[in-house]
Amino acid sequence: MAPSGETPSARQTRYLLARSLIDAERSTDGTGVVEVLESLCRALTTHLEVLGVAVNLASDSGPMVVVAASDARCQRLDEIQFTAGEGPCFDAVRLIRPVLTPDLVSTGARQWPGYSATAVADGVRSVFAFPLLAGAMCLGVLDVFRDRSGSMTEERLAMALTFARIATEILLDGDLVRHGGLERGLGDALDYRAEIYQAQGMVMVALGLGAAEALARMRAHAFAEGLTLLALALTILAGDRRLGDE
């Protein structure tokens, strides 16, 4: 997706520019993987003049957790996909290629009705999902959200792909793959997922459901009530909510 006829020197120049933009966003004490990824998200948001950018980690079945975002609103926009169980990020992991959605209102309504309805209501008009690839492994996805419809130019797509490459390098530098574990900041970001799976287990026992059906029931309730999946899980764990057959 690089501009046609581009030279290696031009690609290197773009890479160095992206690195300098990220460094300009970093604070002096922001040395952890999460902090650097947050700087990357802010830098790309400013450079592309978009609504926001988020990075999430992937599991075998799709996106697992948002680890960095340009701001709180953008993190919530990315969380919508996990709550709905669908979205361009899921497809990017499954297909191992960028999923470009220049018109979420029309395309999203057909492909991801649950996700797109909430995202559009929150001001999103186009989404571009770039998988973070290390060989055949997909570590996660970089999502770019815009508040206007339309395709990206070749140059903007090339810059987004460059940032996705750098995000992959940051994850690898954080020993995500090399040691088979998670750098401390990433581990902290994953901790709160435990509550979701604990709540899922409670729903399975209470309603006699399988794991997939219990999670689907939780997602349906969270979506209907405008909650994140985590917020619903916490109310279940606190005993303030039971998912019946209504």
C-alpha cells in the first residue's frame, strides 16, 4: 500500500519521520511499552488529523484487550468491538490483512450491525484496522478512527502502515514474544479481563450455559444497556445483577 514507484529512501524517510513524531509525544518518564504505544497513538492522531488511534493485543480468536489509545474516548471506541464481539479489528486478526472501512454507515451496517450502530452513534464514520504482524503471528491491531467518511490517500495509508510496523517493533522490544510473556505494563492492562471471565463462569453456572453462549448473553445485555463488557461483569461479580431469560 505504499505509494506507487516509491523508493527505499522515501520509505526510510517516512519511518524516521514517524519515529521522530512518536519521540516528540513522549514524556521523560514514559519508558514502558504502554506509555510508548500511547505516544504512538497520539502522534498518529495528530499527523493524520483523525478522531483517534488505538492499539490492542490479539488472542487466537480475535482482539483481546486495548493496551493504548490516543485518549479515553478512543479507548472506549475500541472497546465497543470487544463488547459487540465483531468489528473491523476482529476481521483484521482473522484475515491477517488491513481492513479498510471508508464508510462505516453503509458498510458497517451490513458487516457488523451491532458494532457499527454504537460506533456511528459516537461519531465514527470510517475505521481503518492494521494488523501488527510478526511473521505469521498477529500480535494485535492498530485501529484508526475518523469522524468523516472517505478513503485515505496512498501517503496517509503508507504512514499508518509505518506506524503499525513501529507498534509491532515496540511490542517485540517489550519481550512479548521473546520470553513468551508480557512486559509489566501490558500485564497490568490485561488484568481486568479476569473479571469478565469470572463473571462469564458465574453466568454459565447460574443459567446452565456453555462458555460461548454465556459470553454472547453478556455481550447482548451490555450492548442493550449501553455498558462495556467490563462494567457489566463487575455488576455480576458484585451480586447486583443476574442474567435471566428475559
